[in-house]
Amino acid sequence: MDGQDWILMLPGPTDVPEAAYRAMTSRMINHRDEGFRQVHREVLDGIRKVIGAESGDVFVLTCSSTGGIEAAVANLLDRNDRVISFVNGLFAERMTEAARYYSDKVEVIELPLGTAPTLEQVKREVEGKGADAVLLVHNETSTGAYCSDVPAIAEYCRRNGIALIVDGVTSIGGYPMGLSRWGVTCFVGGTQKCLAAPPGLAVLYISEEGWERVVRKQRRPHYFDLVTHREFMKRWETPFTPAVSLFFALRASLQHILEVVGLERWFRNHAAGAGAFYEALERMGIEVFPAPEFRSRTLIAGRLPAGIEDAKLTRTMKERYGVHIAGGMGKTKGKIFRIGNMGMVSPERVTRTLEALKGSLNELGFRTADSVDVRSVVERHFGR
């Protein structure tokens, strides 16, 4: 499809509000002046509301989400720490790889793809092996599996003096959260997913208990030294030059979420979009990849029907309908397709994506989708 009439329904990046696009074109300012300090304050206040951080510290780092994961493990893990990492997809694998640079005692617990850690599994592994830290992914982007037990796991870990480090890159902004109330030690989020902001910034939350671990470390990374970041935060600055234009855009996106849409409605839109996607896929005869108890509301993963290639499906949807989705990655490559139900979720965008999927599958020879009334499914879930 020619021109600019496309939508990003990817696992990220996602489309952003017009106000965020305009904000990025704002005139550059001095990042050591009151102008940036005010932007920084407003961004951090907005993030706290989204993630439920009444206590602890929140940072917005100039780096990708992977940089945020690096900052987390580099500041919290020591060489002799016993680390249990629950691996249920590619991004859990990546977090494990990062942890191995800082701890020599990382033990991997492999979970079936399409599932997520449960409280019972965490208890069993911790009590059998012992642990100083637990790593897990809140919402595994490579499979669409969501860990609903994070609050219970966090409470268990806090009660037992275990650090819980959570990759929340594709859950932040898509689910109601209470990180301080839950007791999560460290949480890493991305801006380019459900927060509907451009890529290039990472959100990092550290609990008050987590700081005890950070300050005990003898050696911390230079760029990601959170103790240094915390000192600069006392005057609402960053140790190194921030991506000022991206901060402008993130502030605009947060204002859109909190003031234009409203946070509760923002969350409801993600839930309604997911409900519409899952019902429509099942009516089309497409098997959803995760079991119902693990299904994500922000990353929709469906198994490719027999004879349908992921590259042909994603290309047809892009070229014929202007809808960008993704195929599988890692061990799911060639087996599933992935749709990002993130950020600017609306009945119109969900309908357009499902119509594009239905038309593309029909064109590629999978015709059981023909009779599905996509619009009525979407309207039912969004309450229209």
C-alpha cells in the first residue's frame, strides 16, 4: 500500500499520538536547565501513575529496553548470587544471557513455550535450590504468554529476602499495576509498546529494598550506575545527555494516556482489543498459541494455519491492507504470527487488523475465515 495510510500492529514499535510526533519537533533545550527538569519531573510523575509506584525510585534511561535489562542486572546481581531464571521465550533467554555477565550462578528453568511461571513453580525451584534473585518476564513478547502470578511471586520473594527482577517491556501501560504494593524489586519497561511513545528510552523501577542491594555492590557499570543516576535525580537531571526529543514525546504520550483517554479507559481498551482478537481468531479457525490462562492482552499470538508462510502473510497484510504485523521469532519462527495490541488500541484499529488478516488468509488459501463478522465481534467487546 502506497503513501502513509498504514498502521503498526507490531510487537513494537507502535503508532504514537499526533501530539507525540509534534513534540519531537520542538526546539532543542538545555538539558541542565529548568526547562528539561520540568519535563523530567512530569515524565516520572506520569510513569509512577501508570505502574503504581508510590514508593521506590523510577528512572527513564536513554537506551533501548535491552539496555534497561542490562542496567537492572548490572546493579542488582553479584558474582556469587544464586539466580534462578525462568525461561519461556526469546526475551527470557536474553535476560538470562545478560544476568550471566554479572553472576556465575545462574540456573535456567525451561518452561514450555506459550506458558509462564506460576507461584507454585517459583516456590518449588527456590525451595529446592535456594536463590538470591529470581528473573522472569511479565509478558513474553515472542510467544504472547502472560505471567498473572507476578503479584503473588513478588510477595513470596519479598517475604523470603529474594530479589525479583521483572521484564515488563510489553506489559507496562497495558495492564493495571501496583509495583510498590506488590513488592517487585526491579521492573523494566519499554516506551515503544503500550505507552505509545517512540523507541529509545527504557523505564526502570527499583524498590526501597532493592536499593539496599544496589548500594552494597562494589562495582557498578559506568553509564548505568544507578547510584549516580539517583544523585542527579535529586535535581531532576541525568548524569549523561538524555535523548531530549524522546523525553518530549514520552511526556506527550503520557499526557494523552492520563488526560485525554484516561488511565482506566486506556487499560480497558487493551482488554477489549484482546477479547476481540481472541474471539475472532477462534471463529476463523486459528489456534491461539498460549493456553487461555496464559494469554496476553497486549501480544496476540496465533498458530499459522497449515500451508501458510509467515513471510507471505505479513507481506500480504502490509502491501494489500497497510497493516503491519510480525511473524514468530526464536523457536517460534515460522510457526506463529504476532499482533501487537498495544498503545493506540481502538475499535477501528482492531477491526482493520482483523479484516486484513481475514482477507490475507483468504487470498493465501485459508478460507474458513470467510463467514466471520469481524465488526460485530469488535463492537461487542468494546461495548458499542
